[in-house]
Amino acid sequence: MVALFLFIVLLSSILSSQTVKDTRARPSKPNPQSVLILNSYHKGYPWTDELVTTIARELLHVFPKLQVRVEYMDSKRIHTQQYLNLFLKLLKEKYGGARPDMAIVTDDNAFKFSLRHYDDLFQGVPVVFVGVNRFESEMIRGREGQITGIVQYADIGDTLDLALRLHPSTRHVVIIHDGTPTGLAYRRQAESVETRFRGLNFSYLSGKELTTKEMLSRLRGLARNSVAMLCIWVKGKEGVYIPWAEIYPKITQASPVPVYGVLDDMLSYGVVGGKLQSAKYHGKAAAQLVLRILKGEDVKDIPVTLVSPNKYMFDYRQLQKWGIPESSLPEGSLIIHKPISFYQSHKKWVWSGLILFLLMGVVILLMAANIRIKNKAQKALQAGERKYRTLFDDSQDAIFVANKDSAFLDVNYATLDLLGRSREEIQDLKLWDVFVNAHECRLLLDRITEDGKAKNYEAKIKGKDGQIFDCLITISALNDGTDNLVGYHGIFHDITELKETMEALRQSERNFRDLFENVSDLVYQHDFEGRFLKVNAPGHKALGYKEGELVGKKITEIMKPEFQGAYEKEYLPTIKEKGFFHGTTVFLAKDGRERYIEFRNGVVRPAYGDPYVAGIGRDVTEKILQAKEMKKLQAQLIQAQRMEAVGTLAGGVAHDFNNLLQAIMGYIQILLMDKDSKHPDIEPLQAIKKTAQRGAELVQQLFAFSRKAETSPRPLNLNEEVLEAEKLLKRTIPKMIDIELSLDEHLKLTNADPVQIGQVIMNLAINARDAMPNGGKIIIKTANTTLDQDYCKTHIGATPGQYVLLSVTDTGKGMDSETVQHIFDPFFTTKEPGKGTGLGLAMVYGIVKSHRGYITCSSEQDAGTTFKVYLPAI
């Protein structure tokens, strides 16, 4: 009867628990009439759909008559300004006359839209944002009494912490994200936690740089010591929107390593899990904020919630696939897709039937079992004793049993071998007798008496012959069932050989490290994707980086851009195929300087782990730069010799040509003397005379270039010549060209012919004018300067000393390096045929040389030209 009574009570409580109704209080007065939810994306997007559904359900639970209206921005698929303007117009048309009591905006796009158009749409209406992951307090500054909400933040760091505990061999973390604003925000969050994981190599598969196909290909090639984290991928570089249900299963199937995530919806597509953002929990938290405001609480008293309500969630199927035990997960973790047993799905009826069955059969079973249990227990005890004895005696570790006074009661054969004693000798010993430090043993036993067990305690044990062993010791207290100590049992695990091996390995590692760090050459390792695995100190120093900064960095990131393509397309395939490669390449140091590195690389294939490339490099920058400088000086010398030879030739030609012109001019004068002004031959003869005069001017220019023109040098202030030239230039140069002077007030004098110096200034200014057909600026400067030995070593023709500098700069179209090399050659011109003789700059060159000066020209296409004239100072 008692059992039947208990059954009825229990069954009633079970059934009644299924029919208890929710008696939570409802608000007494339904103040709010309508709420508007502005959704960033489209209907069918999992995250915002769950947010909207959860928020609406929670609000209607408290305010059943509340009108919840939803507007979709569809910004994942279209986000042009024209579309947003139309969308704003639509909202103003629908809600301008009857604003809602509350506005809720989901995700960043709707949040930013509401901030821009708050006065148009929600003036005076409280706004709660949710799902925003790019929030800064400045965004709502001045509107704290109108706007609040919950920030969405992915706990990437906590998820990676857990992943490293679950996969301790991980060395490489791959972050998968697309090029949308949300994807780039996730990348920034991942980059912000990199410093927490020293020694890990982070890489990013970005939709801004990769198509979906390229991303999947890279993913398939991941090494086994990697884990992946999927942040978001709805659009690759190809720019086509892809639904989660289509792309996420492809990602998890393509990955050879576990994939962790940031959102709970990803658990349906093969993601292991992590500390995930949940639209459900996010929506519930947001609904609570909304309810507080709807019930009358002031928005300014509700600060923005900066902690995202994330939870540890996992997919049971993926835990099984990757061999992850549930016991290793954080306490309180939610596991989905776990098979539901018949018991769990029919718990109420199973218990009801089971209790009834048990109550009916308990008496019969108790009577029958009482007899059988005694016999079965006795057999089990005997079998257990035999099994224990077999395991005890055959164990490779030393196992012992001692009484509460620490005297040995029983030991296996391994104990006798370890201690070098017979069983009779062991019986006369206590535990501390076999410890090198007996006091240490007594302290250990005291601790075991208090705590019940000591596990993997390292101590030194001595044998009969005095030999010392390093052992890991595990000892447990034996009680009589009432917490009274009756003895101890434990295991000695000999680790002497293991410690010797480990010490040898450590010494080998130290030797290798000393060699690695102290050799003068660059020593490094990189993987088959071209990422540095190790770089020694000279390697970091040569490239200007602090120790450790290069590890994990892709080699092409520090390589001169024009070499990057060859590295990816030629070097990596060749080293993988042939196993070796040597050559010279150019890297960019951290400060931007070029460093030439001669290298020899080879593939290493270790017995364990992935193959990698090891190499030795040598910094040959100085050697190569010296060779380049020598080549440059040789070119300058050849140019100077060529100009000298051309000058000599031009002087001889000009002399003979001048004699011919003088004869022509004489004959023309004779012919003109016999003709009156109306004679028909006058006009042709005047034309011949004019042409001969132009030839004479050309001869004078050749004389100037060949430095055979007559000069009248005197002490000269170059500033005065520049000012005189400016007056003439302002009258002859178009108004769209500005002339700017920068003259040194303390300019030294130079010994020069003022006429020829004027020609130099005018020629350079006219050339500058011709280089700026659409207008620009001519800048003329003077200054005192010194040419030292170092400068003259690299500029053939320059002599050390004090100089007066004249520079003429234009902002015109400039010249390429090939043109600059010939700019002073006679008859060389960049102008159209008939618009220049090509002797203007040649004459300037000759005049400067005749004054023992030096002239340079520097120019780049579309960056202007500068001529610098150095005249010896007095």
C-alpha cells in the first residue's frame, strides 16, 4: 500500500508539472501602440530573421496588443545612394504622419542609417540598436537621452583559447572573412587578439582579396597543425552574394582541420562551435531594454551594453568527428544535434511505466536477487582478485602496498627489480627507506593523509647498491570506509632514462640555437606558402626588424614589388619540385632601404611534421651598390669625354664655318652696293644676308659650347643678373606662367662674364617656359654652397670648393632618364622640327664649363625639371 501511495503521488506531480500555466504578470495598462523594427538586411537572412522573431515574441508576450512593424533595408544586396534615398523617402511617407512609440534597428547598416536620418524619421522617438559590431561612443554623442542598445562583439579570443586547449598541437590559425564591412570588422577583432597568442601563426583568407573559389582552394591546402575560424562569407572578390546555406557547408567540407565559428547559426553547417553570438539571446537582451523604455524608464538612465551576450555552443556531430570529449568543454556549454534517446523523448511515460513495473516486481526481485547476489559477488571477488594479481605482477611500473606505518605489505616484481632487493628484504623496509630524502617522504605522506592522494610527484629513489633513480610517484591513501587511514598504495614510474634523453635533447637544442643565432649570415626557415617560421638575429638585424617580428610574415611582404611575382610563380614551384634553389633578390628593410640578399635554400623533410625550406643568406648590398656606383661613374666619365670631344669638334667646325660666312657676307655687301632699293635682286640678296647672319649667330653658339667664345669676366653678383633677366622674362613669358625668385641676400661674388651669364639664365628660363605649354611656375634660386670630396667623387667634372649656386626649376612635363643623358648634346632637342636648333643647352653647358663651373639636370616625367649651375665663388 505504501508503494502504491508513493507511485500515485509521483505520477500526479509529473502530470501536473506538464499543465502548469505561465502566470507571469502582465502590465496593467497597455501604453505603447506600435514599434518599428528597421532590419539592415533582407527577409531570409538567418541572423536578423532570428533577431526580429525573438524581439517580437518577447514584446508581444508582455504587450499582446502591440503592433510590431518590420522594414527591410536589403543592404546586403543593394546599397547605392540612390536606393537609400528612395528607401528614406518610403519610410517618411509611411511613418512621417504617425511615428511609432519605439524604434529598434538591427545591425550596422540600419544603425548608421538611423543616425543620419534620426530627425527625419524618429525625432523624439527612443531608438534601441542591436547586432551592431562597429560601435563607438562618439556615434551617439549628444543623443544619449534618445539612443541606447547592445553591442555585438565576437569573442574570437575566448574561442581561440578553447580551440588551443582542445587541439594543443595547433601552430597555425586561419581567419576566414569576406570583404563586407561586417567581415572587415571581424578581421580587426581577430587582429586585436593576435598578441594574446605568442608563437601562433595567423593568416587571413579575405573576400576582399580572394574569390570564393580561391578561398576554398587555399582552405583545402591547410596543414594538419592548423585550426580555422569562420567569421562570415557572403561575398567573395567576385562580388556575388552567396547564402549561408550554400557556402558554409562547402567551407567546412573543404577544410581538413576543425572550423570554429562566431554565430550559433553556423552550427547547422559543420562548424565545431565556440563562444558564439546568438541572435536568440541577443534578441532577448535587446527586448529587455525595449521593455524597460516602454514601461517608462528614461533612455539616458540605460547605458549602452558593451558586453555581447555570447554563449559556448557546440555541434555534437563535429565533436564526435574531431574526437573532442564533452568533458573538456566549458561548464554550461550548450550542445546541439545530440541524438535524443527514447527515454528523453518519452521521459514522462517511461518513468510512469517504470515506476509501476518496479513497484509490482520489486518484491519478487528482492527475494530472488538476495540469493543470487551473494553467489555472484563471491565469484566476482575471486575473478577480480585474479585479474588484479595478474595486472599487479605483470606491470612494468613498480607497484606497492604499505600499511599506515609505511611498512611494505606487498610489491610486484618491477618494484623488486627497481630497488634491487628480494621480497624478504622489502618486508623489513618502510617507504622513506627507499627515498634519497627520507624527510621529503614523510612530508609527502602527511599531505596524502590530508588530501587523500598525490599524483605524479617527482622524487629520487635509491636502490640497494646505491644507484639513484628519478621517479614519478603516485600514492593514494587506503581507508576502511569510515575515513580511518589503514595504509597506502602507489606506483613508482622510473623516468631516469627519459630525463637523460630530455637533457640531451635540450643540450642539442642549445647547441643548435647558439649556432643559429651567432653565425654572421642570415639563417632562416619558411613554409611552402612562403611564410617565415624562424629567422636568426643577424637576419632580423640586416632587415631592420626586432627579434621575432619576421616570424609569421610572408616573404613577399618585405620583397621589392617587382620580384614578388617571380617569387610566387617561379621560386615556390621550383623549390617544391627540385628541393633546392639559389640566387640573389632584393628585400625592403623596415625603414624602406633596399637590401640585396644572396641566398641558398633547400627543402627539409623531417620524420615528424610538415616539410619546410631552410636557407642561408648573405647581405651583399654594399658589394652590389659599389658595383652600381662604379658603373655610374664610368658612364659619367664617358659622357664627359664625349662632351669634350664634341666641343673640340664643334669649335673646329665653327671656325671654318665662320670663315665661309664672312666671305659670303662680303660678297653680298658688294652686290648690294651696286643696286638701288627698287632693283629686283635686292629682296633675294637681303634674304641671303639674313640667313648668313643667322648662321653667324649659330657659329657664336658653337663657339660658346666649345668654350672658344671671347669672354669679359669680372666680379659679379648673380642676384643682379637674375633680377635683370626677370624684367625681360615678365614681358616675354605668357601670363599663365608664374616666376618665383628665392635669392640669397648674402650671396658671394663670382668672376664671370655678365653677358654670357645672362644668356645662361634666359636659355634655362625659355626652356622651362617651353616645357609648360598649359602654364605653371618657374622658380629661380641663388645660394652659397660647398662641393665636398664625397660629392665630387660621384660627379665627374665637379671640383671641390666654394660655389655660388643658380637653380632654375619648372613644374612642366619633365623628361625620362634617357633624354636627360643627352640634354646637353649639340643639336639634340625635344622640341618639334623648326622650333629649336638644339644648341641652347649646349651653349649653356659650354659657358658654365668656360667659367670653371659645373652643371646638373634632374627630371622625371610629369614631375618637372631642375637645372643647377655651380660657379666658383670669389
